[in-house]
Amino acid sequence: MNRKEFFKTGGRILILGAMAATTGYLVVNQQVDTTCSVSPACQKCGQFAKCDLPQAMETRTTEQPKEKTP
């Protein structure tokens, strides 16, 4: 390996590492915004409570808490 190849390979590894670290940071801190692959009305979705999609907002407002009868 000559000097030119060494720096080229090192640069590629550095860029790949930076991309992996940035992606990991964003995923861990939940700053990556994902779209629902299923209906936003699904309450099992981890994003349902804070989802800004119109369908999710409508579902949250139309859901009535069940009244307890004595």
C-alpha cells in the first residue's frame, strides 16, 4: 500500500465511522422522525401520543374515555 492509498482508505473509514456515529446518536436520542407504516390510529405505535398526522390527531380527539358505571 502506498501513501496515496493509505490516505484514501483512511478518509473513507473516517467518513464511514462519522456517518455511523451520527446515525447512532440520532436514533438513541429519538431525533429521527419516522412515518407510520401502519394506520396512525394504532395505539400500539410508540409515536401515537405525539404524532402530528391529521389522522392520529382526529383519532385522539374522537376517542372517548370509557365511563365507569357503578
